[in-house]
Amino acid sequence: SSSADQTIRTWDIASQKGLDVLRGHRLEVWRLALLPDAKTLVSGGKDGTVCFWDTSYSHDRQSRRTLPTTKVVNANFAPDGRSILTLNRQGQVAQWAGADFQLGTPLLELGNNVFTACFSDDGRFLAASWTNGTLQVWDLSQRILLHRLSIAASRVRTRGWRSSGQAAFLPGGQKLITWSEQDNLLHQWNLP
């Protein structure tokens, strides 16, 4: 579980007992995900840092590893299940691999001031929005822009690392649901 107190707690579900407290984020911890190896925990915080934790042992002191990038807007597992995709505030999309996730491969440059973003669950697609209502959908494997959409001059929110789940890609990546602040409506986008 993650918390506003900047900690992460691991639990034994069967006994409902706490196993460990992980410390190292400077602000609230907003997202958690477990890599397929079932021991590497990925955490993301309000400060835009992404940390990695080895949950196979107890931590007496801070033992986090961080990505060498800052101000992450969103992160997700790559389709290979062994690397992480990130989008930072400067609009740089990268894939991080290696034992400590320190090997970064630039994928795309979207430009500054991305408002919100989300990756599809399988890591194939990225939706990014700006405050002017522009929404772009990218195919990350081909590194091409698939769709440029617009909802009047409104902020479009997509489910992202920093947001609370206002929208998302539906399974298969063929539909995207977004929420518009201006009209307080959900919009469904068909993405053939």
C-alpha cells in the first residue's frame, strides 16, 4: 500500500500483518506496480520520481533505486514485461531496461507542457493531452502519431501517473475514454 506519509508498506495477505515499510519518496506515493518477477516493486510519487524496490528481503534503511529521469508524468510496463516506459514533463518518452533500469532508450519527443497522459495497459499506445484540448494517440512500437483529436478549448484528462483515473484505454487499445473539465463529460474515442 502507498501513502501520503511518503511510505510504502508491504503486507502478508494471509496473516494481514505488515512485512516492511519502504521509505525514500520526498512527497506522497501515488502509484504502485509489481513487475512480473513478483519481487520488484515500482512506485511513483507526487514529486515525479519513479523508484524500484526489491521486496524479497526486509529493508532496515533506504534502499530505493530511481530512474535517471525526473518529473515523470506517467509510467507503465513495456510490452516485454521487463522494462518501464516513461513520459516526463518535457514530453520525452523513454524505455528503461537493465538490472537497475538505468539503460534509457529515447522513443519520442512530444514537446513541453504535457497536461496528462496514459499508456495502454499493454504498453503499445500512449495518449497525451495538452491544456488547449489537443489529444494525441501514439503507437510506441512504430513511433508514429495515430490520431490527433480535439475537445473544444478544454482540458482533457487521461488516466495517468499523476491523476486519479479519469480515463483510460479500453482493453485491446481500440477505444480511449477521456474526461473533459469544461463540460464534465466522458468522451469515447474509437481508435481504428
